[in-house]
Amino acid sequence: MKFKLHINQTLSQLLAQEDTDGDKKITIDDKGPKSFLLEDDKGNSIAIEGTYQLSNLLQELALSKKNNVEFTEINLEDITEDPVKRISRKIKDLYWKGLTRTIDAAGVKKILEDDKIENAISYLYVPAGDSFAFEYFKNLEAANPSLKVVQLPAAIAPEYVLSLNKKPGILALALQTKNNKTDGIPFVVPGGRFNEMYGWDSYFITMGLLIDDKIDLALGMAENFKYQIDHYGKILNANRSYYLTRTQPPLYTSLIVDIIERSNPEKAWIERHLKTAIKEYKTVWMEQGKRRTPNGLNRYRAEGIGLPFEVEEGHFDDILEKYAPKYGLSTREFEKKYLEREILDADLDHYFMHDRSMRESGHDTTNRLVGICADLNTVAINSLLYKYETDIAFLIETIFNDEFQYNENTTYSSEDWNKKAAERKQKINELCWNETNGLYLDYNFELNEQHYFEAATTFYPLWAKICTDEQAAILVKKTLPKFKMKGGIAGSTPSSIAAVSEHAPIRQWDYPFGWAPHQILLWKGLLNYDFQEEAQEMIYRWLWLITRNAVDYNGTIPEKFDLSISSHKIFAEYGNVGTEFDYITEEGFGWMNASYQFGLTLLNSGLKEKLSNLTDPDTLFG
């Protein structure tokens, strides 16, 4: 049934009646009557009841308003739609499009509007090795007086990156020329304030793109990964000038394998990307003394000087206020002088070396890594690199008949890479497995001891297939219950942060916060070891939380959740992204969107029905 409605009139009446807190959304926090009478010009009428249907009506009206028409036809089926189907449909048909960007003539407007940069001039940095891109962007500069295009030097030192803090900007990504027209290769951003391509977010986002048959976008993500390695030497934390010394968790081979499984790329495409993945493995991860440690395992170790540029003023007050009195300065004065390098402090530089490394890990921030990250062979990084090694072995064996010519001097077999993987697996189990407590712990190679902190990264070895069946059973039966909450697993256990001062910053990657990548890697890990029931339960819990939150809060799909209250309302160091919008979200949040689509491919039909009815997981699973 369809209702022809006057858009602005209906919208204003609906908001006046139901949006009692004035946030341009209709949520369970509003105190309206929760019933709105729809009437069309033919005399048809129907009452729209409840928060969910009212917010759907608001969303459909807002979408129609974008078409610059006076009247619209609202389909009643869109208002009463099964919430699971609606969320999934919106992700596929609307949100991915809303998150897609290009750095080119069409996309440069987004760069100029970037709210992270306060300068009157917007800087775009182009790598030294891409003269075609430099010429292309220089031509754009001529037509955009507020755009300044700068070519980076061939060798990028931390001192040079520090100098860019006075003129921060976006880093160019890959271009493509078709039919004599040059465009940026599209990429998908996480959402909200994140208007750039982020490292490990991009892998999980690509999982969602592949599920939703956005194959060209997925291929674009891979091309932009390759471009970053070829031109910036690494997959960047994100394509911003102040991230030039920092990489991200390595998931490039997982992306390549997923693309091969979901589409049919040419062998030449696979060869190009495999060569680049091996290059990244060798140059970013395996240089001794940098991210490789003497025991053969790896760590995160970002370079850079002084205070990380991306944080807001006051973020490090708990640290800076300990140093400011030493120099007879207020915390603000000291922060400014330290940031400008007018004051040099070796101890503080050491702290920020660890802080940058923690940000490189993707877990920014967690009490597990604060002030110590670069001293740790983390379970996460070594699980990811084990997967790299086994992925490369798999691709060489299955795609290249067990003989892969990396360059004119080097040919690899799968055995070469399986040997590396076997050595790493043995080391991980020797140094990181804690039999007594039944979990994997980061290993402090400086102190030659395990770093005891119960983190969700303990489940990465399940995903990477590092565990024995016995270890997997212990992780699932003994350890998983410590992390499990109504809506999924938390970033750590409560006991792991019990000793943290109540005055310390609330770290968003610790208890009680829940994140999409932790859930996804856990689900895959459980299925790797055939823990079917446990996988179904954990998938349901997370999808229930996303669905419940979207139903109650006008379609909101946030960056993360507070699992202690099953809510997107978070009061931690960075708040929550994906929650600020008027009337309708047109983006969701990248890896949250992906986790929803991926979870739905795994969930059995009986639980999907329960999910549509929003059956509480604790009544289903206890």
C-alpha cells in the first residue's frame, strides 16, 4: 500500500509530535505518543505505531526530500519492513555508496571540506615516484585556489614528517585512466569523521563489499593497498601526512584470498598483488631491529617524533601533567612547547614511541599496550603474519603450480613459506601460550616474560589456525566465557583492568567495549575448529545488538558498543563515530556494516527468525 504525502508538511508534523528531544531523530528516548496518523489525498489513513516504524517513516521522508520534489509516495512495506532485512538492504544499497570516496577532480571537493584540517589551504601530498599523478593534481590545483599540491621527497624521514604538522594534508591514492579519462580508484572510508582510507578497517570493509557484490569497489581497495606499499613503503594507518611513519595490522593477503574466493580475477592480477604482499612482508615486517625482534617474532614499532598529531588537545593530559612541573610550565604551555620541539624530553619521547606503536596496532588505545607496546611480541601481529605466510604458501601452490618468481633472482615454492609459518607457530606457542590460564598472551621480549593482560586478541590464533585442537577447546570452553557478554565479546576481561586507577583515561579497546573486528575474527576462528554452536551464539549476540540499537535509535550503526549496557552511548576517550546524523544515516559504519552482512551469511535460519523478532540472547542462550 502506498501513501502520497506532502514531504515537508508531513516531516514537520512528525518531528513536532515525536522528536521531543529535538535531535532530528525518533528514538526510544523521545517522549511522544509513538503513534502518527498518515493520511493521503484520497482519504486513506493508517496509524504508524512505535519507535521503529516512526523512525522508518522519518528516514523515508528524508530520502525523498533529497530528490527536491514536493510530494512523494511512501510504501507502507518500507515502514513495517523486517528490521534485519531493512538494515541489510540499507547497507547494501545506501551505506556503501555513502562511504565511497575518490581522490580526483570529482572527489577533491571532499578533501577541501575536510573538517579535520583547520588551515585555509588544503594540502594534497603526492609520492615522488608518481609523476603522472603529480601532473594530474597540479592541474587540479590551478582550478582550486585553496588546494596546494606538494610532491613528497623520495626518502621520507621522521624529521620531514614532523615538519608537515604545520601543513597537514591528505596523501594521494591510486589513479586510473579509461577512455582517455583519469579518475581516482574508489575506496571506502570507515565513516563519520574518518574521511580517508584506514588500514585494517579497509580489510573488514572489503569483506562486506564482497558479500554485497561490490566487486569493483573491493578490487579498488586492493589497488589502493598496493599503491600505498609501492609509493609510501607500507599500508598506512591512513592516507594522511602525519601517518607516513605508521603502518597498520597486516591483512593484505587475507584481502587477496577473499577477493579470489568471491570473484575471478585474472592470474596476472593475483601475481601483481602477491608480489607486492611479499614486498611488504619483507620490507615492513621482517627487517631485524625494526618490527622483527631477535627471537624471530614481530612487534609493532612505529617511527615518528614527539606527540602524535592526530589527537585533540588535552588527550594526553594524564601524561603531560607529570612532566610540565619539571619545566615550570602549565600543562597547556608544556604541551605546546613539546609539540613544537622547543622542549626535548627523552623519557617522554620514549613514551610516545610506544604510543605510536600502539596506534599502529589498531588498538588505540588499550591499557594492554600503553607505555609498553614496542616491547611486546603481540599475539595479534604474530597471528596476522602467520596467516600471511600460510596465505602466500597457499597462493603459490594453488595458483602458480608451486613455483612463483618474485623477481629475477628469487623463486619461491609453497614449502619456503610453510617453513616460515611453522617456525612462527612454534615460537608463538612456546612464548605466548599460557597453559595455566588457558589463553594466549603478548610476550615481552625485553624482559623475557609474558605480559599478563586478558585481551580479545587471545582468539586471533583460532582465526589464523595456529592452535592445536586441545588449545582451541581450552580457549572456547574456559576462556571465551570470561569475555562473553549479552551482545558479544569485550576487548578485555573486567579483571584485566581491575587495577587501573579510576582517574585514568577510559581506554576504548578494553572492557566493556565491543568491536566488529574482534567478533569477526572470533566467528571465523570458532568455525575453523568446528565449534558450530558457539559460533552461532556469538554471531547472534552481536547481530542482536546491532539490530536492537538500530531499531531503538533511528537506524544508528555506530563504530563500537558499550557491552555493559548494550548501547552505542559511549563515554570513553574518543566517544563514538557513526552516531551523528540528521533524520537518516547514509553511511552506518564501515566494519560494523561488514560484520552485519557477514554474520547474516553464517547465521542459521531459525536464529535469523529470532533475530527479526529481537529475541533477547540471554533468553536463548542463558
